[in-house]
Amino acid sequence: MEYTYQYSWILPFLPLPVPMLIGMGLLLFPTATKNLRRIWAFPSIFLLSLVMILSIYLSIHQINRSSIYQYVWAWTINNDFSLEFGHLIDPLTSIMLILITTVGIMVLFYSDNYMSHDQGYLRFFAYMSFFNTSMLGLVTSSNLIQIYIFWELVGMCSYLLIGFWFTRPIAATACQKAFVTNRVGDFGLLLGILGLYWITGSFEFRDLVEILNNLIYNNEVNLLVLTLCSFLLFAGAVAKSAQFPLHVWLPDAMEGPTPISALIHAATMVAAGIFLVARLLPLFLIIPYIMNFISLIGIITVLLGATLALAQKDIKRGLAYSTMSQLGYMMLALGMGSYRAALFHLITHAYSKALLFLGSGSVIHSMEVIVGYSPDKSQNMVLMGGFKKYVPLTKIAFLVGTLSLCGVPPLACFWSKDEILNDSWLYSPSFAIIACCTAGFTAFYMFRIYLLTFEGHLNVNFQNYSGQKNSSFYSISLWGKEVLKKKNFRLLTMNNNERTSFFWNKTYYEIDSNGKRPFITIPHFGPQKTFSYPHESDDTMLFSMFVLGLFTLLIGVVGIPFNQEGAALDILSKLLTPSINLLHPDSNDSFDWYEFVTNASFSVSIAFLGIFIASVLYKPLYSSLKHWNLLNLFVKRGPNRILWDKIIYVIYDWSYNRGYIDAFYTISLIQGIRGLAELTHFFDRRIIDGIINGFGITGFFFGEGTKYVGVGRISSYLLLYFVFVLIFVLIFYFFKP
């Protein structure tokens, strides 16, 4: 086993050959590589599966022996400086390795079909494999400088993936916004790392806590400087995990392909900030005020993310703000010292949110054929509704993920979120009240998303889509929104004028002229299959959702306590023993099921209240009262109704406009910096350049004036000479000391 640990450094680099070979193939054999592009999904999935198997093997050994292994080697050595690289295998690393690989494999399976018609298919899988390599390298790093290297690689990959369709201006703007916002946090992280090295002389996690404890005990360190360095370290996590106030990049990151949204929001980029805080938690525990600050940022993000998700129309943006809120729960738990609860929620949320994003991608996949690739239409929940008739399996998967995130037992997020809510009562009653109210908001907006998408009737009007012969079919491609070319597009009209058809990229589409749903016939090896849009996703996409659905149903088992001789034992506790847990320092305490059921009943009641309110507001009471709902029965017309409408309007306006935070940044930062730049430009051109130009003009006029004095006559020169002598004599006479 020691031999296996020693060579586990190769785990992050196993997916790396895929982007390297794709790049070489496109450079040396571009035609063959593009013609065989679909085969690149296999090595991507195979290599990541190999990493997953080895990660599970290491985790089993961690559970059985509770050992920590670190292997380092010197990279740079001189008299005053030594930089070591290596890998660290401990319970936190084991959890992250399994999480990244399992979610990553399912996303790659899903992407093979989802991106099959995209011209950037090869580029997509190259980016994805390099993204996985960067994230695996980050979680296995043994020191801060190594983490920072992979941290930046993760940021670079996210920039490339968010701006995957870079010719679309909105996607280009989104990836730039994510990049710039994360640079703020990354600059703080770099300053914190350098400051901590200046204080301790080490980058290694194993040395930092011991050195700082000795320095603080001997009063050899300035606590103000140390606290500032810890705040700067935390700034990196704030940006990467989309915590307030650096959360503004996350909803705009939805401009990338939906599989990217699933990967970024589940187990990779946004989880990196939670991982960093968990890794540095022993350091933060000995620094004054930082733990309180972490919990404060967490609870603000919990509430802000939930309120901003209440009125979003874009299905992916709604899920993005949900991710922001759930990450706030994890940060709150870490700030409270509830290490186990934070990691437990990281696990359960990752599978639930990946399932929700892949489910939304299945719906968007159908909407794109109906309304064309326009995020304003294909991702707009107002235009959806009634999808349960056409995508029943996707509907079930999405409902499972929704109920899990709402906190309904026995699904995954119920166990982890309930543990955080219980621990918050021990830490701060005010934080607990906010966290519990937010749990109700979560149930409300998640069930709202489900109802708007799958219940009711399909709200898309197909008349404009099917009735115009010159209408364009928009494809998802490297070049963004693309109008069909003549060689790929052929419009046919049947003799009976009942059906209009066209060809696009060897795919035969048929559209009913009566404004019904479009029909599509896809040629393949074997009998032709004709089906209608919207229709259920391909089997590979459904397989990914099925596996993630199983995880969502069963992964809570790893944290469910089972009593054995009065001790609380579960897989997660055994893996994290010994763990950092201020609220529950003794992992062998007996588990009180009565207290658990009491607390769970309260949290589940809040969840069902949120679901009930969403059902009241977004689903008709009876078919005969389709224009009424229960709200009309409880709130009568009159002053009360006017007041209620005003409250609803304020909440809706706050949520839909993102809490005006983006507008504030636009005015204060973007416009402010532009105004400062214009003022600086004016000062430089008019004042600085004006002074220099003034001297030049003065010299010019002086030269022009004096050139007329030199007329070449000696008498004139003598006269001028005597005039100046007379002036100097008079000055000397009247002003002599």
C-alpha cells in the first residue's frame, strides 16, 4: 500500500493525454482527427474512470486505517529558499477525488450526445479533460504554492469553457466577467500566501500550524498582520466559490454549454473554494476573528442567493443562484467549525445539483430545436411548461433533484442540510433563524422551477417557427448563431401543403403546417426512427441522469448515523476521524434519535411550507378555476391586496434585478473607473501636455520675435547694447542693498 501511495501523484495527470493528443492530431492530421472526433469521448471517460477506481481504492484504505500520507520532493533548493512539490492523501483529498471523478464521468457521458452536433466537439473534450486534470492536481497538492498553480489552471479552464461559444458577445462578456472577478480573489490569495511565507518561512500545510502555534505562544508574530494574511487567503475562496460580494460571475457563467454548468456548479470550480477553507481550517482556528468572518460571509451568501433565485426566468440562472446559496451553507458550517457537516453537504449537493443541471440541459436540448438557439427563449421557463408529457424520465430525475435540494427525506441533501441547521442553533440562534428561513425559500424557488418547467401546458407558439419558409434554423456551433447554408439547407413543400420539410446537416426535419410540434427523422445504422419534439433525451444522456439520480437517492447513507453499542458510527465519520469539529469534538458520542427526529420534523415542515406556497402561486387549484389560485381565496381585493401586490413587486424587483448588486458594481466600478480614466486622460492631455506644449510655443514666439532684431547693422546692435546696459544700471541703482 505504501507503494501505491508513493505513486498516487500520477492520478491528476492521467486525463492529460487526451487534450495533448487532440491538440497534436488537429495540428498534424486535422482531417482525420475531425472525421474520427466521436472516438475521443472514450479515452476521456476511460482515463477518468481509472482515476475514480484508484481513488475509491485509496478511500477504502483511508476508512480502514485512518492514515495520512504525504510524499514530497525538492524542486528548487538554495541556501535561503527551498520549494518542494508533492501530493497529500488524506480523508479530505479522498472525498474530493471521488466527487470530482464520479460527477466528471457522468458529465462526459452526457456531453458525448449533447455536444455531438457542435463543431467544437473536440475542443470541448480537450478543455474538459484539462479541467479535470487541474482540479485533481489542486486537491492533491501538499503546499500552498502548488495549490495556487493548479488554482490558476482551474480558472483558465473555466474561462475557456464559459466562453466556449466565444463568437457570441454575451458569452465572451460572461467569461471575461468570471475571469476578472476571480482575479480579484486570486490576487488576494497570492498576497496571503506570500505574507504567510514571510511570517513562517514555509508553504507546507504540515508545518504551517505548528510554526504559527509556536510563534503565537512566544509572542513573536504580529497578530494584526497574521489576521490580514488569513483574510487575504479567504478572499481567494470567496471569489472561487461565489460568496458575497464576489458572487456576480456565477449566474453569467451559464452562457457556457449546460454540461459545463453541471461540472462547474457541482464538484469542480465552485467546490475549490470550499476545499481551500477546509484545508486551511486548522490554520484559521488559531487566528482571531477569522472563523466569525467566515460564518458571517456564509450566512449572508445563504440568504442573498436564495432571494435572488426567487424570480429568475432563466432556468440555469435560477439553479446558479441556488448553487450560490448552498455554497453559503457549506461556508457557514466551516465558519461554525462543523467540518463534517460542511463536507457532507458538499457531497450531497454535488450529485443533486449535477442531476438538476443535466435535467435542465435535456429540456433546453428540446427547446433549442423548437425556438432556435437563443438563451432568452430556450432557457426561459415562461416559455416552457407541460414538459412532463414529452420528457417523463427527465421529469422524474429533475423532481428527485428538486426534492433533494428542498430537504425532503430520505433524499441526500436532507441529511446534510439538516445537520447544518441543527449545528447553527448551537452556534448562533440568529444565524439559525436565517438559515431555517432560507431553507423555506429554497423549497419555494426549486419547486417553482419544477412547476414552471414540467407542469401546466407548453407555452411555445410554433406558428412563427413553422409558417415561414425563409426562417432559419440555428445550430449550436463554434461560430455561434449560424444560418443554414444552401448545401446543408433544402426547403420542401408537399403537394397537399400539409407539411413543410427541410434538410440540415444530413438530418431530415418535418414541420407540421398547422402549427403543431415539429417532427424529426434521424438517419442512422438500422431502421429509421421518427419522433416528435419535444422528445426524451438520448439513452446516454438518460444514463447519466439515472446514475446521478441513484446517488441523490442513496448517497445520504454515508452520513446517516447507525448506533453500535451506544456510539454513533457512519462511513463519513470513520473517514473523517480524527476530524476538525468544534461543535461535535467527540465523534464517539451517542446519537439521540429522538432529538434528531424532532429537529428533522421542524426542517421538513419548513420545506413543505415552501413547496406548498410554490404550488399555490404557480399551479391552478382546479381545472375549472384555471385562472384562479389559492392566493385569490386568502387575499381579498382592497387595501390588503394592494399592500400585498406592493410587497410582491418589491421582492420580485429585487430578485429579478439581482439585488441591484451588478448595477452597483457597474456604476461604482465600471463607470467610476471609466470616469477616472477620462479625468486622468484630460489631466494628461490638457495639463501635463499643455505645460510642455506651452513652453514650446513660448520658445517659438520668442524666437520669432528675436529673429527680427538681427538686421546685420552694427549701429542697431550698439543701440540695443546700450539700452540693456542702461536698464541694468538703473536696476542696480534703485535696488542695490
